[in-house]
Amino acid sequence: MMYGLRMAHLYKKTFKGRTYWYLREVHRVDGKVRPKWQKYLGAAETIFAKLQAAERAGKPERL
């Protein structure tokens, strides 16, 4: 069964005890899941600071 639905999801990676977030989309290659594309978002504090700055500026933030 093939699905045409494409959906990105949040992916968490931990390096040296710190957690970093990525937005990525995956697909299957030879039965194994492989990332199709991936965008680095940063640590949770960084993401939150960017969102607050966008709200203060009054412009919509695209997430």
C-alpha cells in the first residue's frame, strides 16, 4: 500500500547531554527508513526565544 501523504515531524537528537531539535521528513529505501530532508531548529531554548521575538515584532512566525 502506498500513501501519498507527506508529513514532516520533529526529531530529537542528544549530544553531550544536550537536546537539539530537527524538522525532518523520511521515506523508505529498500525497506529501511531514510531521511528525505532535515532542517536544524536548535535547542528548545533557542526555538522559544525565536518565537517570542517574532511575537514581539508582531509578525507571524512560520514553524
